[in-house]
Amino acid sequence: MKIQIDREEFEEALKKAKEATEKKSALPILTNFLLTASDGKLTVKATDLENYLVLSVKADVEEEGSVCVSSRSLSDIVRNLNSAVVNLETEEEKLVISGGRSKFKLPTVPTEDFPEFPQAVEGEEVISGNLILEGISKTEYAIAKEEARIALQGMFMKGHEGRIHFVGSDGHRLALYEPEGSFSYELLIPKKSLKVIQRLLTGIEDVKVAKSEDGSFAYFTSEEWKLIVRLLEGDYPDYMAVIPTEFSAEVLLDVEETKKALKRLSGLAEGKVFPVKITLNDNLAILEFMDPEFGEGREELDVDYVGEVFEIGFNGKYLLEALDALDSDKAWLKFTTPDTAALLESDDYEKDPYKCIIMPMRV
């Protein structure tokens, strides 16, 4: 192999590819990139056996060839080179990287040791990259951590009545983003794969999506890259069944003011649980935090609410994260009883079709 490549374009490709490698692995080969030079481009392959990524970058190819090399070392060198172009050349069992007045030699491993990739399929379903990015950003915070059951450790994506549903839940809260659109597959995408997808997308491209016949893999394809994702197994819970539709109290909040109040109260809390008691009275919401060890705080907010006094407790962290995902200035917080799930949604649902269900807690 002997090529010359634009340093900035190469650096950006390596950043994206590195997200799909395994940082620490019982299989050292998964910490490597497979580089292949041919037909006026350099192809970079990376995998952690859950995500299989293929990226292409334009290059001046003098000699074709392939090489397998450390992803971390190559990325660090290219990022810090003080030159506009990078020269790559294989020399016996080394990859020589040079640019400007710098020159490095990295050891390589046999290319045949690199894992085989599943056969890629180019789908006919097309979704805008921006829509996928929005779906991830509005639901990822609610996805369960590793200790939860497998089906809750990813983002669920499906078509439903003229909308595309992006769903994340950990059993205590549920985030749903449902923009208009059509989508015929049901995908349960692991949390790490969402990070890979976020790194790949610019927001301006269209992405073709497909699903393998056996349901094991999803295929995402753009003009510059192909990503194969091993989907999570199991049935996603019936999330529509837990969304309340009748309410006994509804309050219209100023999103920014409510977030600021919660952040001030959170300064008193330590740990993942941040209990907040909310009391509603006519056009007033009182937010209170009390802890014998850390102190107490009280915030009063002007709100749009008329009705009987209503009290409910939440993990303030959950409420704050749900508010952060909103793209509107005002939001409805709707309650049925103090012991059942509350609904938070934008006051302009057509503009920002996002809602979050949050279970209460005793305060």
C-alpha cells in the first residue's frame, strides 16, 4: 500500500470509525482498523462484533493494498500531525505514516485475523439523518443502564399510524419522540450503536435503512459509510399502554424557568436520586427539596394552573432530563393521581412531537 490522503478528512473518518472499535477487549484484533486502498479511495473498517462500520475517504492511491493497525495509535498520530496531507505506506510488517517533518512506524497484524463482516444490504426505507439524530437525542437519556433487562437497554424504533416512533425507557420513565413519517421495520438498537450513529451523522444526509431477514441486524447506509448493527433480542414492552390519556390536573410550565429552579435545588442533593416535592395551587407551583443531611430548598414558579391543591413527588433528575429534551418554551405537566405516572409534553405537539412519562416517588 502507498497512498496520500487529506489529513482533515482522514482524521474525521478515523474519529467516526473509532467509535465502533472495542476499547478493551479479550480479542485484541477488535482494537484495530482494517485499511484498504483501491480505486482512488481508502476504506476503513472497524468493529466490536456488535457494530460493523465501513467508511471511505478519497485518496491518491499509488499502490493498492491492505493493512491492519492499532486504531488508537493511528488516530492519535493523524490528529496531531502538522501537515495538510498524510502519506501511508507499508514497509515489510510496518505501516509508515508521514506528514510534514514527522514520520512514524506502527506494527501491523495479519489482515486475515480481522473479523469477517456480515453481508451488507442497502435498504429502500429512507430517513433523514437529522430525524434520526433528533430521535436519539430525545430518548437516549431514558434508556436503561446495563443492569436492566435486555429489551430496555436500547432505543426502540417503529412506524405507527403515520408517525415514526423513537422510544427509550428504563421502567421508571419513558421518552417518546413521534415525528410524522413512515417506517416499516421494528428495530431495537443498542445504546453503544446509538453513539456510533450519532458520530456518523451530520444531519444533512439521507440514510437508507434495512433489516436482515432473521431480524438479527439492521443496515444503515449513506453515500460515505455503511453500518451494520446487531440488534438487541427480545420484545419491547407495550409502551403505548402506559401512556395516560385522562388527567385530573394539568399545569403549563415555563420550561427554562422550571429547569433553572430544579438546577438550583439539585445543588443540595448528592447521588442519583434527587427527590423533589411539587405542590400546585392557583397559578403557583412550589418545588421543595428537604434532606436532614444536605439541607432544604424551596422554589416558587408562576404557572398556568387553576384547580384544587395537588401534591406529587418526583426524582428531580428525571424531570430535569425530560425538560432538557424539549424544543419548546412551554410544556404541559399532566397528572392523574399522586401515585400514578405523570405526562410531560410540549404545548405545541405538532412542532415538537415529544412526550415523557415519569413515575412519581414518595417524598
